Amino acid sequence: DFKCEVCLKTFTTGSEIKRHYKIHTGEKTLKCAICLKTFSKKDSLAKHSKIHTGERDFKCDVCLKTFITASHLNEHCKIHTGERIFKCTVCLKTFIRAFHLTRHFKIHTGERNFKCDVCLKTFIRASELKRHCKIHTGERNFKCDVCLKTFIRASELNRHCKIHTGERNFKCDVCLKTFIIASELNRHCKIHSGERNFKCNVCLKTYSRKSSLVCHSKIHTEEINK
């Protein structure tokens, strides 16, 4: 047998241990023929190649969604089982995936490692920074097939499309009024609860909606300009 001097793992052939050593040295000799990304393991390259081929061999028995790897399928299945084994030690919130917990924990530490080069605003996630940068570049890659309106985010497009489909999945338990998005329902519910979180700094009058406060504030602006 051949034993790795670094981690003491054993192999039956010299070629296997030679290939294994690349993990420790960081050597990546296997290259994707399409995007030229390099890998140290043959199976890692094979798994990566499925991104280009669209091959998704692992299917969820519940919702039939397909995945490239078994590990991705296993993580997905936790959505259906409700299994949440990763717990935040600060607020005890639980998560399905370890990286979700890691990302969440930055809320408590205040860690914001991703900075916009234009306005210097910082973000917890790289994806948030990337999405934010589109504000400066004007990039709007998501287009509505009906009215051709474009959006910066896919979520904005999905929400917009409900205007055309008439889909209103969020219902008020009090008056049964329906809404396209959850934020609209939450704002509406304040009418019933009497919650008024927006206060005028001048006269201290309170409102349930920010837009109402903005409209009210114009009264004071006009008084100053007279």
C-alpha cells in the first residue's frame, strides 16, 4: 500500500497517491475544455462539466426537481423534511445548510467584506454586492415577455409578472383582501392592527405607511418656504 505522508490516507496504486497529493499541493492539472476552469480531481471536473451539458441525474421524489450532484439533492430534501440541524449560537435560529448559518452569523458580527467601488457601500454577501452594482451600471437583464419592461433582479421580474397573470397569493386574515407580494400584505395589516411606525420629526404625528409620512412632510416644507 501507498501512504500519504500528509494525511496518512492509504492507496493501492502509485498513480492514486500521486493524484491524491495534488489536493495538498493545490496543483490543478485537469482543465474544463469549455470554460478552462482547472481542477485537481477527475471527479470534480466530471461534476463541473454537467453545468455545461445540463445533465441533472438526481431527482427529488417529492417535487421532481433535478440536481447535478447527490449532495445538492440531499440538501434540497431537507426543505421537505423540515430538517434544520445548523443553529446560531447567538439567536438560536436554525438553518438547513451550513453556509446559510455562516452567512446569517455575519448579521451578529457586523462583518461586511464586500464593498462597492463606486459608492463604498458594504455588503454581507458577494451576491448582494453584485446585484447592487447593477444600479450604477444600469444593467437590467430580466425582461417581461408581455410588456418588455426590464428589471435588475429576477425577483422583481417575478413579482411584476403577477400583474399580468392576476396572481394574488397573499390574503389578509381579517378582511380577506388579496395582494401580489407579502410586503404589501404586511403593510396592509397595519391598518387593522393600528400599528403606526412612521413618525413626523416636526409635529410627531404617526403613520402606518412611509409614503403617507412623506406626503404629510410636504406640509411642513411648504410652511417653511412661505
